[in-house]
Amino acid sequence: MLVTGSSSGIGEAVARRCAALGATVVVNSSSSVEASEAIAAELGGDSSYIRADISDREQARGLIDQVIERYGRLDVLVNNAGWTTRIDHGDLDGLTDEIFERTFDVNVYGTWWLTKAAIPHLRQVEDGNVVTITSVAGLRPIGSSMAYSMAKAALNQMTRLLAKSYGPLRFNAVAPGLVATPWTSDWDDQHQAMAARNPIPRSATPDDCAEAVLALIRNRYASGEIFVVDGGTTQLM
């Protein structure tokens, strides 16, 4: 299986949980090479690391080519790689063209290119499936920026469309609320607000999200699902 953006956070948790269950995992990142190589080594077995920036079309396609060249097959793709930065939704000037384009390049275009390249290979195995990490920001008008919310909404819809059109391959998504990762380590105000108002009074952890990914991989009759993992956040909206 291939887990993109797996040098830390949700991707790392997914990689570690799946490897512990016996999966051969390809760890991926666009940077953080030393950390990624160390994770792949710790996973053991035939797991390995491949560096690629999925926001570059050729690198995205090349990543799938390298996985097939190295292992001869691909059973599961976990689309976790993403990018965001905090921009207040009322700050149109702050949401520059550069930020908007980068948000879509990584989150939408990169995920699309990678998934499209993977589909022919996933068709060659018994239960080829894709799990994409999206966000509750794709379901409600919230999120770190308007661009991020729009990008995650696109991924949720992409998941449903692929599930409808490309069975028996399975396509599902995990949509977390705020997750405590290295990326959000300085978002103290957001984590405190989550703890104060959420029905489950804390932010999500990477392991919460990894559990959801495993559930969707294991359930061979689940397709087109958006598995919300937010501690009840969306019930308040």
C-alpha cells in the first residue's frame, strides 16, 4: 500500500498501524527525507520510502510507476498528502492567488493525478481501494481557509463520483475535524476552542483517523462513504 504525506501526523499513524497488521507500506513525502526514511526502516519487512511531490503531475505519476516497478502491484492507496495555511474567511486579500493555487495543486490536483494513475493497477488486485483524507471543512463552511474548505469539498465529491463510476474498486474518505498534528501544533486557540465546545471535548488524534482508515480498508462493501471523525463537531452546526 502507498500512503502519501506519511512522514508525520495522520499519514505516519496510518503507515504504522497498517504495517503492524502485516502490510507492506510505501512511505512518501515531498521533503522530510530523513524522517521518512527512518519511519520506513522502523516499519520493517519490505516497506520503503519514495520521495515525490504530488503537486507536480509528472512526479505524481512517477510515484505510482516506482511503486509498481518496486513491488509489482498496488492494493491500497491512501491519499493523505495535503497543504493549508490559516487565512481568515473574511480576508479576501490575505487569500492570495499563490495560496489559493498551492492549496488546490496539492490537495486536489495532486490527489487526482495520483488516483488516476493508480486505478489501472488497483484493478489488477482482488480488492483495490482508495481512502482519501478530506475534512469536515469539505462538509461545512469552516476550515483553515476558504480555499482549503473548497478543496476538501472537491475531494469528497471526487470520492463519491469515483465510487459510482469505477466499481468494483472502492473509494472512501475520512473527514476529520481539527487534528492534533505537528502541522497544527501552534494552533492553540483552535485546540482550546475544540476542547471547550465539542461533545467529545478534545481535538482528534492521528490514531483516531488511522482507525477510521483501517475500518474502510477492511469493510469490503463500503464505497462512496465519507467517514466523519470529528468528535461531534458537525452536530453543533
